[in-house]
Amino acid sequence: MEKRELVIIGAGPAGLTAAIYGKRAGLDVLLIEKGVPGGQINITEEIENWPGVQHATGPELGQMFRSHAEKFNTEFRDADVQRIEIRDDRKIVVTNKEEIEAEAIIYATGAFFRRLGCEGEAEHIGQGVSYCAVCDGAFFEGEEIAVVGGGNSAVEEGDYLTNFASKVYIIHRRDEFRADRAAIERALSNPKIVPVWNTVVEKIEGDGMVENLVLRNQKTGETSDLPVAGVFMFVGQSPHDEAIKGLVKAAKGGWIETNDEMETSVEGIFAAGDVRTKGLRQVVTASADGAIAAMSASAYINEQVHLRKTLLEPENVVALFYSSIDREQVKMADDAAARAEKEGKKIVLIDGYRNERMSRKLHLDTLPAMVHLGSGVVKDVKSISSVEDALAFVKKN
Ligand SMILES: Cc1cc2nc3c(=O)[nH]c(=O)nc-3n(C[C@H](O)[C@H](O)[C@H](O)COP(=O)(O)OP(=O)(O)OC[C@H]3O[C@@H](n4cnc5c(N)ncnc54)[C@H](O)[C@@H]3O)c2cc1C
């Protein structure tokens, strides 16, 4: 089976940034993408909040990201990842074409906005139909626009959009919002917001850009026109978690949980970008996640390679696990190694604090501790409190 150091799944801003950082860190990187590199930004007309580029179309920015990753010789592969499996402690990426074993994986498959599904929606995306107020609100300065939805996103984003628009109609199929009370009060006291109750959008019309919405009142069945320059859909967003569902810890809705290092609940699997739990889903935050994930993956891979070579592969090895944040333990470890060497023995020193995962794997509950391993199998373990304890353990083993 093909074996790679770092496999990144998804070539959106998170995955492409991770590839750049991974390659610059000297890793062997494989970037798998099932569609067009660039990710979601490929379907937006304008991006004007990526620092350093005052204006670009989404596809232009996506192409710039791709070229940048190519400059560092990132290997791209066109495949659809179906699932990630853990087999005998090995991480296997199963695509529609092959299986690849990875030392570390960055899962950066992004998210998608649920569509309303009405006539005219798909052809007006990026032409007045939007799913992101932070991304596109500024394009509607002084215009009348509509928001569809009745939950927190619709009400809060509707309120935010009044910073630009002269009027914001919030179209909701029920006769009251489902948002927090404070958000509802704020929105309803905003003179620029006009709720349109018991109403659904039947059709979005416009020659090129959005010009009109055809509405239907759910109670009376009557249809009417609402001329607007844009419509924001807030009917939900979901992660592309299909290939990792059930393997890592996730929050409600499937959003992957990570810590600040982008580590998921499974060792060696990292998540970055829109697919994870976070407050702001944007290009800049996805890229930042990608950079952090790549550096964490690099540290993880180096740690694994080092530990394999020094600890798990040799036929016979005695190691002292110590904590690098405890000065006494650092001194004890150095002294023990030096004295053992004088006696013609070798103690491998491992920072058990930084290599916490390995300490846990070897069941070292307290540090400092001695371990005797033979080809990766634990033969003896002992907690110690002095250099003499360490030397006695070496002699015994
Ligand atoms: C219409 C629109 C306008 C936007 N405008 C802006 C804006 O102006 N400014 C801004 O900052 N943000 C904007 N955003 C948000 C921004 O695009 C996202 O936050 C960002 O793209 C997230 O990056 P990502 O890498 O996490 O995911 P994505 O961009 O979603 O990339 C994920 C990639 O993974 C691939 N993938 C998914 N599953 C698999 C699989 N199983 N196997 C292989 N590949 C897979 C996908 O094909 C995709 O290319 C906009 C989003 C939309 C939809």
C-alpha cells in the first residue's frame, strides 16, 4: 500500500495553506481533492477581505492559493475520500481509487450552506444570492435586500446587514422567530428591519443580478413581488464530515471538535477550516487553521519517527521518561544517563511531558519512570525517585 507522511484531504484555503506549511517544513505531502482546488471560494464573485489582495474573484484567489502550493511541489491527487480507517494503529485513507497509509492526516473538507431549493436560486449564487453576510454584506450599500430564515443566524445577520442595506426584509415561514429573545428584540427594534411573516420565497428573478423575489403567503396562498437587490439565505450550514463521521469527536450537527493545535480526538488526525467547530467561517480563519494543523502534524510526525527509531524499533532498549518542566527531573535524567554511560550501559532519555501520548501508551502514570522495551513490547516499567533507582533498573535489565 502507498505510504505517505502527511495526507491532506480537501484543497480549499485550509488544505492549500496546510500544504504550503507542510512542504516548507520538509514533509512529504499528498493533497487529495475531489473537485476544483480553491474550495468554496470558487463559487463567489468577489472577495475583498483577504488581507493584501484588495479585490479578486473567488476563482482568481483559489488559483493563487493553488499556484502557491504548487510552487513548493505539493503533489495534488484528484480523488474522492470515502472514509478514514484505523487498522492496527495505522491510519488508512480510503478513496474511490485506492488506499493510502498516512503518518498524519489533516481533514479539511469544508462545509456547505444548505440551499433553500427555490426556482432561480442556483443560477443567482454570487449574483445577489448569498449565504454569508460577513462575506457579501458590503456589496449592498444603500440597497434593499432580503434575508430568508427565522433562527439566530437569520435574525443576527439580518441586523448586521443593516450596516450596509437601507432596508432588510426578513422572510420567515412562521409568525415568530426561533432566535434568542435578545437577538429578536434587537432586530425588531431596528427601524431598517421589516419582518415578513408566514411567507416563503417561491422564485428568485433577475436578468443576471437578483431583481425580484416572488413570495407566497402560507396562510392566504396569495403571491406577491418583492423587488430587492440581493437575498441572503440562512437556512443552515453543515460540515462535509462524511468520511470521518463516527471516528472523531464531533459537536451537534457534525462539526469536528479540535483543540488549539487542531488535534482531533484521534492521535495523528487533525482538522482545519470550516469543517470544525468555530465562530467565524472565512478564508482567513480557514487558512490560519491550515497553518496550525500543518505545524502540529509536522511536530507529531517528527515525534513519531524519533520515538520509533529510538524506542520502538530496537531489540533491546532502556529508557528514562522525565518531565522537561521539572528542573530536578531534567538533572536526574542527565546524571543517570552520564553515569550509565561510564558503566558501559545506555539510557535513552525521553521527555515524557512533551511526548505525553507515548507516556500514556506505555502506562507511565507518574514521571520520572524507567521502561525496558524489546522491539516495541514493554518488558518492565518502574517509577523512580533517584539516579540510583535508575541505575539499578538498568543493571536488572
Ligand atoms: C458563496 C460564498 C461566498 C463566500 N465569500 C467569502 C468572502 O468573501 N470572504 C471570506 O473570507 N470567506 C468567504 N466565504 C467562506 C469561505 O469560502 C470559507 O470559509 C472557506 O472556503 C473555508 O475553507 P476550507 O478550506 O475550510 O473549506 P472549503 O473551501 O469548503 O474547501 C474544502 C475542499 O474539500 C474538498 N472535499 C470535501 N470533501 C472531500 C472528500 N471527501 N474528498 C476529497 N475532497 C473533498 C471540497 O471539494 C473543497 O474543495 C464564502 C463562502 C461562500 C459559499
